[in-house]
Amino acid sequence: MVSLAERPGTGYEIGQQFTRSIGHFWSATHQQIYRTLKKLHTEGLVTFESVPQDGRPDKKVYQLSDSGRKALREWVESPVEPYHLRDELSVKLRAAEHGDPRVIIEEMRRHREIHTARLRLYQEFEKDDYPDPSVLTGRRLNQYLVLRGGIAVQTAFLDWCDEVIDALQARLPHN
Amino acid sequence: MVSLAERPGTGYEIGQQFTRSIGHFWSATHQQIYRTLKKLHTEGLVTFESVPQDGRPDKKVYQLSDSGRKALREWVESPVEPYHLRDELSVKLRAAEHGDPRVIIEEMRRHREIHTARLRLYQEFEKDDYPDPSVLTGRRLNQYLVLRGGIAVQTAFLDWCDEVIDALQARLPHN
DNA sequence: GTCCGCATGTAACTTGTTACATGATTTA
DNA sequence: TAAATCATGTAACAAGTTACATGCGGAC
């Protein structure tokens, strides 16, 4: 599963991270996080300290153990399954002959808008957080490169939406 | 789930389709297919005829029922969750500081090669099967557009791999 | 007085993967 | 004689989603 107990934190804080930056490339619900943390704990890869709080239930501040750090390094250096696209929109497009073309075009437009918004967001991150990429090293460089990947994919998707909309539109009868 | 019982066929034949064309955008194992077919059957969306064969077990030739065709049209016209990237390689890159940079670069190169090969394959499909896209309509057009999406994403991924390899390489010490 | 943020969890369900099992025919 | 192709399935597991549950403090 996941391993962003790189810096100590609570399950909730990890969830925050997912909804922010890294969540654009890998998401998880809080239930998944808590389950995973529990599992990692039984495997001895993380330790935690219960921090009592006024009123609220205890916080569990998790931290990587030595064996956890070792496991993380091994995971990072191990090969990954090459990325495999799994896009429902493509499947629908393929089956589009069974539906109203105008509805499909409308749906493609909707996706186009969503990907445009995401792309804009990523480009703002890029401009604000990494004004000069040539000086980046280490963690910051890696974060930047991941963001660049997001920009590349969103751009490709957006261009594809345009191509599809144009092609379908051109085949509409009265127009 | 899936709905490519568009034309009648056996579970096995559907599996073949997945390993060929559409499998590049949505894959399923044969177990999943059989389970789904069984479910669709209990829901009355498909019917089948058992065709006895010499030696081999019976073939089950599935076909969409009227309500299945209706459900398919509804599915095609219903909105989809916008595509969400889920790429483990990006997560690893983000955590790359915990591993040997040369191992990471090697892994990126491996992915680069895989995506290059896929892109070449798709481009061959494009050249051989759709020499003149401007005349396409209906099902063939949709198939072509899906293929174009695959090309777009593979190209983007490939370019990203190059960018990452270059950036990481430039930061290696002795070199 | 109701919603939002912090903080954690259980339970049930759906989806997807892996392993195992059968058994004939054709190809190398 | 070993493998690949055709053709179907059961069982167990892993991963991911959705619903439900608790409970305080602060903002509106």
C-alpha cells in the first residue's frame, strides 16, 4: 500500500495530504488510511504515541520505525507495474453508437471543463511554488517532476477531448 | 461494470476482445467476465444459449436482451466520474529521496521503453486500420478516437519520462 | 442551533487479482 | 511430449468505497 509516513503525523494529517498535493496522483479515504496504519503497526513498520487532548479523543502520532524506513527504501527501489490506463470515458465513447451523440458531446464537454480547471490549478502550483526549476534538487525536485507529470497528462487529455468533440460535432446532421 | 456484450459472443470471446483492442483502456480477467455475465443474467440483461460441442464443455453464447439494450443506452448516456490518475510510479518518484537515484533512473528508463513500445503499437494500428480518418463515422470513428486517446496519453507519459530522466541524471554526482 | 473542522473507528459491500481445477484438440 | 488454444468455473484474498457512529470546540 502506501508509505507517506515519511514525516511523523496523525492519520488525519495524512488524509489532508491526500486531498492536497499527492492526492492528484493517488487518493485514499480516511478509512483506508487508518486500516493501513493499523496493519503497518502490527508489522512493526510504524510506531505511535498517543497524545491525549482536551475533550477530543486521543491523537495517534505515527512515526516510521527503523524497519519501516528500510521497507520504504526497498519499496522505492523495487520495480512498479507500468502504468495502465483505465478510463471509463473511453469505454463509453467506444460504445457511443448506442446513445444520443449530442448527449455524448455534452458529456465530453463536461470532462473538458474539469480537465481544464485541473490543468490551470497545476499550472498555478508550478508558477507559484517552482518559479525556477533549474535550481531544484532532492525532495523539491521530485515534487516538481510529479507535478510536471500531472500537467502533461491533463494537457494530453484536454487536447484529446477537443479532438473528440470536433470530430463528433462535424458528424452531427443539421449543423 | 462492463457492457461489451454489444455483439453476441461467449465469455471467452469477450476476454479476447479485452486482451486486444479495448484492453488497452479497460482490462478484465476471465473470472471477472464470467462473474459479471452471471450477474447480468440474473438481472435479465443478457440471455444465453448453450451450444454443445464435441469433447469440449458447452459454449454459452450470450446475447443482449431488450432490457439489456435499454440499460446499455442509459449507461452510455449517463455521466462518468472524471478520469482520475492513479500512478504508482509518480508516488515512488515523490518518495525517491529515500532510495538510490541511479536505481530510480533505471526504473524510469524501463518505463520509458514500455511506453515507447506501446506508442509504436498504437501508431501502427492507426496507420493500418484508419488510413483516412476524415471519412470515418459511427462505430469505426469512435474506435479511432479511443485509439487517438491512447496515443495522446502514451506520448505524454513518454515525454514526461524523458523530462524526469534528464532532470535526475543532471543531478548525479560524478557525471 | 446548525454546520464545519478535528480525530478516530466498525461493518458491509463492491471490485479486482491470484491460484487452482478440468479437459479435449491442435501445433511445435 | 510439452505447449498453446478453446472454454468454463470455484475459492480465497486484497484493495477500495460507502454508510454509520462518536464527540468536542468554534464560527455563523
